[in-house]
Amino acid sequence: MGRQIYEAVVDGVLVGGVYGLMAVGLTLIFGVLDIINIAQGILVILGAYLSYALSVHLHIDLFLGLLITVPAMFVIGVAIYWAFMRPLRGRERTSMSLLASYAVAIILEGILYWIFSPDYVQLNAWYVTASVRVFGFYLPYIYLFGFVLALVLVLVLYLILYRTRFGRSIRATMQDQTASRLIGIDVNRVAAVTFGIGVAVTAVGGMVYGATSGGFNPNSGYDLISRLLAIIILGGLGSIGGALAAAVFMITLESVVSIWSPNWAIVVFYAALVLVLTIRPSGLFGRREVRLQ
Amino acid sequence: MTPASMMKGPDSLARPGRLQAATAWRAGGALALLAAIAVFPLIFTNALVTTIAVDTLIFVAAAAAWNIFSGYSGYISLGHAVFFGCGAYTVGIGARDWQVNGTAVFALIPLAGLVAVAVAVPFGLVALRVRRHTFVVVTIAVFFIFQLMAFNFSFTGGTTGVAAPFLVWNPSTYNDPFYYLALAIGVATIGLSWLIRGSRFGLQLRAIRDDEDRARGLGVRTMRVKLAAFMISAFVTGLLGGLWFYFITQVLPQSGFDPAFDLSVALMAFLGGLGTVSGPVLGALVLVPAQQYLTEQFTNDYLSQIVLGTLFLGVILLLPRGVIPTGSEKITSWRARRTGQAAAGQDAAGQAAAVIGPDAAASGPAAAPPGEPGAAAGPAGKESAR
């Protein structure tokens, strides 16, 4: 029993790190733009399918393929922002952006179904099938590689945010859009690039998800987005550290509970969210919501 | 003649009359529409058509019920399928365990509404503590909890769901009772929505939407008001779930607790105009048949999904506030412009009218003093978005 829990915790932490990366993208977009990108789930699946197409048709290694898919997803993100998010104005902007991004998700889902059919596929490579003995039990290499890559990318994001001039303008925009505009920050450009970065991480998340989830199809996007939403709310909207911590916590919790009952594990996942929010409405690391308007 | 109409210059004498006429037109139009809807199944007897019609009416009522809570209070709920599914399962489990058969099953439908209310109280007490995005996500989370419970508990029948008792009815008129029941619920909900909108309760809800903290400061018991609206909305949605279950004759976890239900209802309200009485109704009347038509037209399901999503995006980008508010604003500004042009040729008083004209259009006719006939009679669809 103790051994099983130990395995579940290691597994949860490793997978949680990858979820953390995807959630950081989502929470970053929220922090800067005040938009919750419902399409994030299906974008992860799009990233997974891009990796799939590259590896099956062009025989490009999954990790090498990221050099193509990450910039591609960045461009897609910027395009979605310019075409559908930027024109939204006015008081209902927040709820409209939820709906607009949901519409984008529906369209993308339809396109993916059309191209790839609803059949489940899985990403394959030697490191997906081969296992390595770590922490006393066997685990496919991809779990380790994916976790390390996610960690590195979160670090890179952190450095961009806290050590570069552009990162400073992102943080300034997160704090106060009007003031940033006044001191000469091009808020529109910051918003577009942030949206791009937030979407670009889904290429990595999608690749790891596609290799570790044991098969995915366009419908998997719903499963992903509902988890990611729960994670960023639990961590506190707009809090990057919170998103990471919540991702690891939630996925580990789910992984541990699924020792007893895989069916109820996901219920515990959402119940934990509801429970935390009744005690702390702003999430674990969220700032207390200031008065709006 | 009210002072306000005197201020508006030479044109003012015609104005109250025109408003009255507009109200009469609107009431007449609504009655004619209702009459047309009432005789609809007598003319179109094709089962395929009436099935779509029943679906449409269920969504008309569901969108109106959703709007009573989300439209008026500004709390966008994406968890109303919880109430729909609970209603469906209540009727299903009740009929199964108590061996209710035939038309007696309809007697269980009010119970479906009550169960939905019983669910709405704890759901609301938790979810209504948080606002905006967080509220939306909490409703989604609760929705998933319910769907997963329906999958995992044994009394819900797990993945096989619950089947309804068989109805030995004439197939040619099978849909009619469902049609009229859905119509009755729909009309009652729209009437309720209209009453609430004009009431003190409705005003409190809209005050919460505009500025919750200030509303509380002014003495609105915000939690109580929000929860009451949530419960009313849940009751109607639960009834519809029960009705829908007997119509479809089966409920599965993924069809009773369907994420598409949440989004369709929200989309209908947004398309027609959030927070207006007629907007969600219009949205449902347009969207449900359109969706069915698209599925029929494109044998490729995915293509119809893409087209639907594109339409959805188009509406959001082009008519961000919905058809009814945007449309009524266009009409009033067109009227004001016409009034302005007519007055411009006259004396200085006419000039003043032209200046006041667009101003009056901006605040909408609903802002007219209550003394003016027509203004108090029907705020439906007349008021611009806020």
C-alpha cells in the first residue's frame, strides 16, 4: 500500500509538472488580458496532433518536432488574439471572450475531427515505450523527459518575465493596463505576444500529453480544459506560482485517489476545488479580489 | 402632457401616440406569434418537424430560465445542465422505482423541479460566494461532479442510464402533448421573466449586475436575491429536464449532464440579447432549428460543427450585445434621426429637438418618465443593453 501511494505521488508530480506548464500559459493570458482562453484544451490537442503528423508523416522525432510546433502554435495564438479577442470591447468583454474562445474551440474541434477522425491515436517513440528504473520502480522515459522539459520551460518563462525588459512590460500590464499605456508600453503588442506565449506552451504540453495519456482524440480537449480551469482557479487566477503548485497538488491528489477508485478520482479533483473555494474564494495563492469598476 | 414631452418640442405631440401604437403592435405581434405556435402541430404533422419543434420550445424555456438568473444578475452560469440532468434523472428514477407508467409519469415532472431547487441551494451557497470568471469555472466544476456522479453511482444506472416507461400513444400525434406542455412552461417562464424584470426583485438583480458592492451598500441583501433567482431558474430547468427525459425516453450521464446544453443556452441568450425578456427566446427560436438544419444539410457532422462555431463567432464579433439591444438601438437612433431631420427645417425649437433627439435615443425609450403611456407597459426588448 505504502509503495503504491509512493508510486502514485511520483507519477502525480511528474505529470503535474506538465499540467503546470499548460496552466501557466492559461493563467498568464488571464493575468495580462483578463481573458480565460477556453480554447486552451483543444489547442493542447492541436499541438499533440501537430507532433503526431510530424512524427508519422515526416518521421521527425517528437522533441525535435517541438522546434517546429512551438513557433507554429505561437503564430496560431497571435492570430487568434488579433482576429477574435482584440475586437472585443465594452463591459461584457470578459464573458464575451469566454464565449468567443469557446467558439474557437468548437471550430478547431470540428476541423481536427474532420482531418484526423475521432479514432484515438497515441504518440510513439522509443522513450514512450522503453522504461527506466527511477525511484525504485519502472517508468517510461517520457515522464522524466516531459517533466524536465516542462521545468526548463517554466524557468525560461520565469526568466523572461522577471529578467527582461519585455517581461517587465508584461508584468506592468498585469498590474495596471491604463498606467502601462501611460508610461508608453504598447499594450496591444504585449497582449498579442502574451497570448502567443500562452498558446505556444500548449505545443509542449500537447506532445507530452499525447505520449503519456494512452491515446487522445479531439474530444480530449474538454477533459483537459476542465482540469486546467480547476487548476488555475485553485492556484489563484493570474498567479504563476499558484498555477504550478495547484497543478502538482491536484494531479497528485487524483493519482493517489485513483489507487482506490479511478472513477471517483476525478470527482475528488473537482470536490477539492469547490472545498478550497468555499474557504478561500480567491484561490490558494490569489490576491483578494479588489473591487471592480 | 408630461413636462418631458413638452421639452421635446413640436414633435412631442405625436410621440406618446406612436409609443402606444408600438406597444399595441408588439402585443399584437406576440399574440399572433403565440397563435401561430399554438396551431403549428396541427398544420405540420410530420414527426420529424414536430420533434424539432418540441426541442426548440424546450430550449426557448431553458434560455428564458437561464436569463432570469444569468442575464439579470450578470453571473454567467455554465452549470445549468446540472438542474436539467437532475430533473431528467428524478423523473426517470421515480418512474422506475415507484413503477409509475403511462401519463402518470407527467405527475413526476413537478417533483423534478423541486429536486433541482434542492440541488440549487447548496450549489448556490457555494458558487455564489465567488464572482465573474471564478463563478463560471465553479459552475463548470460542479457540473462535472454531477456528471461523474451520474456515471459512478449505481442508482443512476451508471453508463447505461435510465430508460422511460413506454407510452402507448398514437404515433401521429405522439409529440403533441409534449409540444403543448413545453409551450406552457415556455410561456409561463417568459411571463415570469417579464414580471421579474419590472419588479423590485428584478431591479435588485440588475443592481447586482451593475455593481454588487454598491448594491449591497444600498441595502440589497445580495446573497438572498442571487440565490432566489438561482432557485427560480433551477426550478424551470428541472421541469424541462423531466419533460425532456420522457420525450427522449432515456437519459444517459452524458446526455442529461451535457456540456453542450450549458453553452447552447448561454449562446442563445447572448445571441438574442442578455438580460432582455425577448432576446433569449429569439435566440432559441433561431438557433435550435438552425442547428438541426445544419446537421441535416451537411451530412458531415464536423462541417456543421465548424459552420456553427463560425456563426457563433460572427455573432459575437458583429453583434456583441445581441440582436434585440443592437436592433432596438438602431431603430431608435433611426427614428431620432428622422425626427431630427423633420425638426431641422423648422424654427429654433426644432433645432433643440434635433439636439435632444440622439440623446433620448442613447438612453432608450425605457428611460422615459413613467407618466408616458407605453413606457411602463412593456420594457421587453425596448431597453438597450444596460
